[in-house]
Amino acid sequence: MSIAVSGATGQLGRLVIEHLKKVAPATELIALARSVEKANDLGVPVRHFDYAAPDTLAPALKGVKRLLLISSDAVGQRIPQHRNVIEAAKQAGVTSIVYTSVLHADTSPLSLAAEHLETENLIKASGLSFTLLRNGWYTENYTGSVPAAVKNGVLAGSAGDGKISSAARIDYADAAAVVLATEGHADTTYELAGDTAYTLSDLAAEISRQTGKQIPYKNLPEAEYADVLLKAGLPPHWAHGLASFDVSASKGALFNEGRQLSRLIGRPTTPLAESVKEALAKI
């Protein structure tokens, strides 16, 4: 049975491929990527696959039975791009789609949720078997701020006292690989999140503990935090997006205590302290 991973050269896709290589023959795995050249180091067959180029899709899915559709990074264009992939999957005879959605897609206040929910509905309407991986936040989304926090002596954000049940990217990648490589996940929705929730004050305290420096958390209004991110060099859409995501986090958007992720991967999710340690090691 051939398993294909779209977005295979991305950070998540690469980790999924590496896990799958441990549990399935490389000949049964297919990496789908916009740039074949960037995927040549994956050690599995590679096919050109561009969500925005419908003609490339169905031929690339020939012989594929299970497809991991990693959500497009083109926010605002996800629905037409994902629709292209779903229609191509039906045409090519794919039997099952595994999709990386977002935590509580049907109730989340996150601005990202609408595109994910619409994609879920398109998949359900396709008639194909499906598994929805409603991924919570990557811890890396926050530990990416560790260097700036150490440099400036303060961790800034707009999440207030919101609890964040994040997990490391590798945890979500392992979950996707488990679903792709094993049975029993058909027509199932998983709410995936880290085992232990934390606030940004907790993150600041952990950075302080590991560096031996006092690095407090400073909560800012959304517009002020977006301005900080703009001055740090982030593109406007990301600066304003991240600030709004923090505000959603303050309303509980990133909190979940169901522990479905650790049960699915058969181990605890990566502790916050370990993720902070990795981030500090890169400074």
C-alpha cells in the first residue's frame, strides 16, 4: 500500500517521512513536493506536486492509497488549493485522506480555523475515508521567541494568562505517521495537544531558570505586540497574525487536556523544558 506525504520538504513533512521510513519500506512511501530537487535527500521516491497547479496533482497520486494532506502555507488560498488536492485524490483512486487541521476547528476563535473547517467539510463530502488531525500549537511557535527574550531581557506577547497546550513538531509528525501506517483511524477526528499546559509567564520562568537570568513575561495589547514583531522584521501579515493568535490563546483557543496526542504516539509529549533547552542551544 503506497503512502504519500504532501508538503514533504516542509518541517513537518520531513519529520513524518523520517518516522514512516522506520515502520514501512521506503518503496511504499512517496514524497510529494513543489520542488523535486529539495526532496531528493529524503530517501524515498519523489513526485512533483503543487497544490495551486491542478494538472500536476492526479498523475502524482497514481497508485497512492493513503494521502497525508499537510495544510497549505498559503493562508487565504487554502480552500481552493485543498479542493484541488481532494478532487485529484478522488480522480486518482486514493482511498483515504489524512489532513492536518487545527485544534477545535469547529469552535476555535483562531482566524485560521475557518479555512481548516471548510477543508474538513470538503474532505467529508468527498466520500473518501478520512482522518482529521486537529493539531494544537507547535511549541516551536513560542520557543522561536527565546533568542529575542534572552537578548532583550523580556518575553513579550498578548496571550495574558491563557493556557497553551502545545507540543513539539516531532510529536505531531509522529502522530501523523502512526495514523498513516496503522489501521483503526478511519473517519476519526483527533484533537491533538500537549500533555501539560503552560502560560507565557510559565515559559518566561523556564527561560529564566535555564539561563540564570530574570526574564519576565510582559503582556501587551494586540496592536502593540504586532508593532514589536514588525520592528523585529516579521512580514506584516505574520506580525498581525501572531498577535491575533496570542489574543485567541488568551481566550482558551490553544488549551486542551484530552491527551489524545500522547495516547496516539504511545509516549508523553515533549516537555516544555526540553523545547526551551533546544532553543537555547541554537543561540
